[in-house]
Amino acid sequence: MKNVREYAHIPHEWKVWDRRCPAILDEIESADADIVCLQEVEFKAFDQDFKPKLAALGYSAAMQSDNKRSQKHSSGVATFWKRDKFELVVNSSRSRAMTVVLKDQVHRVLAVCNVHLEGHPMLSTARVKQLQNSLRELAMKHSHNALVVVGDFNCQMRSSACGAYLSFGSCPPGLLEWGESVHAELRPFSVLSR
């Protein structure tokens, strides 16, 4: 656990993976969602815990690409979908994001962009660029009928560069994030399908 002091209020027994994992899986099972998106999933936990147990519940899965697996990057984002409702069309990984394009039984295409953006409070431009690059790649390479963007944005969505970008397609001058001015040359870009 990276920042143990941040979790000092949580009883020790809930920090132990053998207890946390079943609790997470129980929550997913009880939600019975068609699509589940997780961030900061350790590759080992995906392979040994999430993928097999959610497969037994009827889910297919995608994990951020293998080239991210290293000591420095021991985790990524994971997306699960009910295999009786969706078929995978494409899976695309980028730094801090993964997009899966899914097709339902009537051939409607849904793009799900699952992100875990840069965490440093002063790197708002980096967060928006990570989001922008994923959405640009999606718009340029894959047609879709709908888009869901979900994840850990590491910012306050109501007053952030990412929130502005998702709402307006650009970041207006004078925007503040974490009390600091956002200095970004982020040109407007449509996130809609081509």
C-alpha cells in the first residue's frame, strides 16, 4: 500500500487483500452491472482473482496492455462486460487509459474509456492530454454510437480541466484547478464518433 498514513482510519483487517478482494467481488456481484470498470488493479490480482472469478459470473475482461507490466507499473485499469450482452470489437491501451469498443446484440457500438489519470495536483495539463489522446485515438480509428468515460481523474470534476474538456471539448482561459491556473494549450477536439 503506497500511502499507508492516508488509510490510517481503516481497520487493519480491511487492508489485508484476502479480506478486501472478496468484499470487492461481492460488491460487483450484488451490483450485477453490465459493465464494470476498475482502476489501480494489480496485474497479479487481475490474473488470479478478478478475471477468473468474474468469468464465473458471466463477464469477459480486458486489462491494460502487457507492456505496462513492470515493477514501476504493477497496476492498470481493467474493464469487464457481460458476455451475453456485449462482444469485444477492439481493445486499445494508452498511458493511463484503456478503451474497449463493445457491440451489443442489435449491433449498437459502445466505447468505454477507462482512465486513471496523472495524480500530481499541479499536472492538470498532463491529465487533460492523457484524456484527449485517448479520445482522439478513439474518434480517429473506431466508429461508435455512444461513449462512456469513467475512472479516476485525480481532480474535482466540477471545477477541473478534465471536467471542462469533457463538457466543452476544450479548456477555457482562466480555468483554475486545485487553486492554480491551468496553463494548457489544448485545442478543441470533438469526442464524438467520426
